[in-house]
Amino acid sequence: MRPSTEEQTLFYEEFGKGKPLFLLHGFLENRTMWEPFIAHLSTRNHVFVVDLPGHGQSPVLEGSNTMDRMAQQVFKIVQEHHLNEVSLVGHSMGGYVALAFAKLYTQYVNGICLLNSTPKADTQERVALRKHGIQVAEKNYEALVSMSVANLFSKELRKDLAEVIAHTKQEALKTPLEGYVEAQKGMMLRFDATAIWREASFQKWMLLGAQDTLIDAQGLRAELESESIKIEVLKGGHMLHIENFEGVLSSLQVFCE
């Protein structure tokens, strides 16, 4: 995949009319993860589904693909459409990009929903795992991606969702090695957005998985839930949009009202 210049905007699609809503996919995903939601959310919203740098049909950015730089690329779409206020839903890495967007362009944010995501920065343990992942990926990318994707689903659902998991792996492998590496580096470097998340005046939601092995749902709820931060813990792992589609859709429809 050829690196992009900073001027090049991301590949995206748009649906419906109404309040602007940006749906940002996670690591090793692309805009197609949102397809089951579009028909429901676009009845009242102008929905934008975006391929983040190095994923889907968007090229890798030259240099470090930080969350801030990804957010800057998303903002170019906002500018292109002359939007004054947007809501963002971000799954996992997409949530980190949404938080970076809030840091850089707070006045444009109507609301953010973090889906299987956190405002906290990586722990040292997590950084070490990402570095190890990069090393393994450079040797056997396909095997690493296959194992990584399966582990995102809650154990009790893996057998029932075997076909869906296989499809998710196929979509993940569309992300080139360079996209994998640069996104991992960008996530390692991301800032801790906890203070921004607490203090922001826009609508703040978190949809977390009770069986998510990457995000401590109960710990985050205990620490962050307040009158201004709505947190729902739903049954499922790190792939709630698949494992608990109805629950996520129901919550997003309320978030988007």
C-alpha cells in the first residue's frame, strides 16, 4: 500500500440525512464493520463511515500514524462538508481517534460514544504486547492476525460465531502489514484522555463488554461513571457490535437522538 501525503483525505461513504454521525472502526477493521447498523442509524442521521489510515481503502500516512494525525484526517471530511457539529462512535482504536478529535476540535463535538474503548493510555504491559505483536507480525502476519481476531471474541461465543469470526479474519487480513505496524505504534503513543473525557461538556457514552479481555469494563465503570458519563456494560467481549448487535444498536439509537 502506497503511503499517503498529508493532503490526501480518507476513503469514506455517507448515508442518510440529519445530524452528522461519524462511525470509526477499530484496529484491523474497516468501514464495512458498520454495515449492519447503517440502515437503522441513517434514518435520522447523516452517517459517515470512514476507513482510517492503513485500513480498508485508505492508504498509510507517511511517517507515524498517530491518533492525532488520524483525527486530523477525519476533520478534513468535516471541513469538506462544512459541518459545524458532529457526533462520533469509535470502536476500540476508533474510540482513541474520536478522543484525539475531541482534544483537537472540541468545539465541533456534539457527542462521543466509546465502544469497547477507553480514554486511558496504554499500560507498560500493553505497550510491551504491542511491540511483541509487531515483531511477530513481521515474521508471520497471517497467523498472528488469525489468532488475534479470535481472541477478541468472548470464549463462550466463539463456537457459535465460527463463520462470523472467519469472515472477520478475512476482513482483518485486508489490512496490510504496514497498516498494522503503524497503527500499533500510533496506539502505543496515544495520550491519556481521562481528564478530557471527564471534563468535556459534550454527550459522553461508553458501551463496554462484560467479557472483554482488553478493556476492564467494571473498573472503568467504577472509576468514570457519573452524571455526565453514561456507561453500559453489555454481555459480550471486545466485539460487541457482533456479539451483542441488538444491545449495541439499541444504545446507539438513543445516543444519536
